Amino acid sequence: MNIIELIEQGESSTLEFKSTIENPAKIAKTLVAFANTGGGILLIGVTDDKKICGIKSEVEIIGLLEEASDMYCHPPILIRYELIRTDGKEILAVTIPESEDKPHLLKEKDGEETVYVRMHDKSVPTGKLTARNLGSYGNGADKTLMQSGNVKNLLKYLFSNEYITAKRYAKLINISERRATRLLMELSSHQIVLPVERDKDVVYTLSSRNLSGKV
């Protein structure tokens, strides 16, 4: 792992920086989101503006991460660790693979359990709709579907925009909103896109597994 090149990429759907960890409940949200989407790397000892600040004790941080997984993630999440030394400082690289046991839920303070996914460089809550779809990925979307003009136009739009609504998609490709919703739902069942609750509405964002793809 070339840590300098990785840091220069900046935070994304598969990469997040933390200067340190103090609260296992807060970091559990990131663990859940990575595991539910395409996996990711958490670099501890790096600030949001890409500066290496280092960590004091990897043993303490690993303990907090394990507590986050065991106490706040349901089911618990597999985590891998690598201690990297650079510029006289230590960074803990935490790898969270895409989970085979998703959806994972975050245990909230009020007793509720929430599903989180990655949406660009954020961990965002989603609803039961996505929770069902997260566990259904397998055979991939039909090749004929993926080569259709309607889907290609959608992917081109999402490579440049954070999300799309069914209403906006309907206008984009000149079909009914009902038909647009059905197509988005079909694509979400294959995790080509992910439905996310936003301002009491459902929007669709490109799945992290497709962020580096080409149309």
C-alpha cells in the first residue's frame, strides 16, 4: 500500500480519514457503511485536509474499533489492520471488506437500528428498501439491460451528479415517472444504483462498485 498516493486521492466512497478515534459508537457508522456498500479503507492518523498527524497508540485504537464492531454493529463486522510508518509517524490503515453478511445495522442510542451506506465521501442512512436490496447482489444485471440507452444515460448522469430522483430520471430519458421508478428499482436490486432516503424522499446514487467504471 502506497500510503502517500492513497492520501492524495482524498476521501471518497471507499476512503475516509480520521485524525483519531475516541467514540466507538460514531466510528461504527463508517464501518457499517463500508461493509454494506463496496468496502473501504479507514486511515487513522490523517486529518480531513490530508495531513499526517499520526497516532499515539494502535493498541488503544484497535480496542475502540473492536468495541465499535462488537457493540454497535449488527452483525459484527470483519476488520483488518495494518500499521504504516511514514515521516516518523504511524498511521493505522483499517480495511473493511464488502460484507457477505449485509445488511449490517448500526445500533443507535434510542434503541433503533439503522442501515448506512456510502454515498460519495459520506456515510448516509437508508431505509428498509435498500436493506432488502443489499443482500440480493449476486449475478449482476442483464447485459442487454446494461447496454440500453436508458441505463447508459443514467450512468452518465450519475458520474457527474451526486444522485437522481425518479422524477428527474423520467424527464432525462422521456418516460413516465412510474416506469422510471421501476427501472431504478431493477437496477438497485443488482446494486448498480443504491436508493437512499433524503429529505423524506428516495434518491438514487451510483453504487461504489461502479464509481470507477466507464459507460
